[in-house]
Amino acid sequence: MEYQVTCNECGKKFQITADSDSTINCTCPYCSHALSVVIPRAMIQGTAVPPIQQPINPQQPITSQQPTSSPTPQQPTSTNWTKVLLIVLIVLLVAGIGAFAFIQCNRQKEQNVQEELIRQQVHNDSIMRVRKELENKAVVDAQTQQRQRAICTFIESFYRKAVLSGNTDGYEFYQRYLTDYCAKMVFGPGTNEGWEGWWDAFGNGTDEPNLKRLLNNLRVTHDQGDWYNVRLSQNGQTKFRKIKVKIEDGHTLIDDIK
Ligand SMILES: [Zn+2]
């Protein structure tokens, strides 16, 4: 096989023929310099004719050329680690956000349940309060009605005994059921004295009262506040007296008449 040899004395190139893996002693055809050329195994297997650099010292064999680029083992690059780290971070971040959202969602649900409970409680309380108020009002109303009925009965009884009984002296006893103010109004200056004044105040204004009819038709009803209506009806003629009642020291008294 032919090889190209470069003379290390004059630098010129020339061809030699040699077997593989052998050492050739030759002479440069240009400067007659003696050369010892080692043919490496690798060179023989190659098809091209490689230039062979000659050593200065014939004992020093030439070595095969180093491959210009040796395949360097692929190092675990920092880029890969960064990527892995980044992915782990992203996964952690997503998981964290997910967990946070989940917790927030649960918290919100719990809060909603609590608020709903409070709303219901408030609602129930208000219903209870309204019911209680209605009950109290009903009790008060019942008491008021009972009191008004009692006063109606009192006025009716007063009329039967003190006005429509036909006892014209009765007013002397029954004056005690009038307040001082009312007594002055009935028997005061400019008014009739005795029974006349009494009848003027409580009667139906006629000089010929039909007491039996008046008693039969007597009706006392509550008007408003402390005022009550007394119906005095005879022979198709009806008159109303308005009586105001006052409670003094637990006693029911007549305070005003219209
Ligand atoms: Zn030479």
C-alpha cells in the first residue's frame, strides 16, 4: 500500500510503499535524509493516503493521529436539572393553588351554611317575637274588652238604680259615683238643684219620661277611650248620652256627661 511521507528535514512530500504495522527505513529523495517511518495499524485500514509526520528521532515512533473530535460523554447538563426543577416547581405550584382553592371553597361552603343557620335563627326569633307580641296584644285586648264590659255593666246599673228607678231622692246617695268635677257640673251655679239637675244631666230631656220603656231599651256601649254611649229610647224617640268614666283609687266614677 502507498503512503505519503513528509520529510522532517526539508518538508517535502514523497510516496513509499509499505505493509501495515511495520517500521520502514527510507531516504528522502530530495535531501537524502534518513527516515524511520512507523506505519500504524489504523492507517493501513484507511483507504485514503494519509500524510505521515516523521519524528526527528528515528527511535521515536510516530503515533497515529488523534481524532480531531473525540466523542465526549454527554454530561448531565445543568439545563436538564433546571427543567426538572422547573417542572417540579410548576407541579407544586399548581397543586398548591388547587389545595388553596379547595380549602377556600370548603371554607366558603361552611360560611354559607353558618350564615344560613343564623338567618334561619333570626327568622325564627322574629317569628317568635311577632307571635309573642301578638299574644301579648291579644291578652291586652282581652283585658281591655273585659274592663270595658265591666264599665258598661256599671253604667247600666247606675242608670237602673240612680236615674230610671223612679226614686227622685236616689241622686243624694248616688252622687258618690260622680267625681268632684262632675258633681260641680251637675249641681253647680246656674244649674237646677236636686232631682231636676240630676235628670237634666242624665235623662233624655223629656218632662214625661217613660221609665219602663227607657229601662227596657237601655243599652250601654263603649264609644272610644274612656267614653261610653247610653241609649235612651222611648216612643220611637232615641237620645244618646255620652258618659266619661274615670277610675280613682280603684273606684269607678262618672267624670263627664254630654
Ligand atoms: Zn528530505
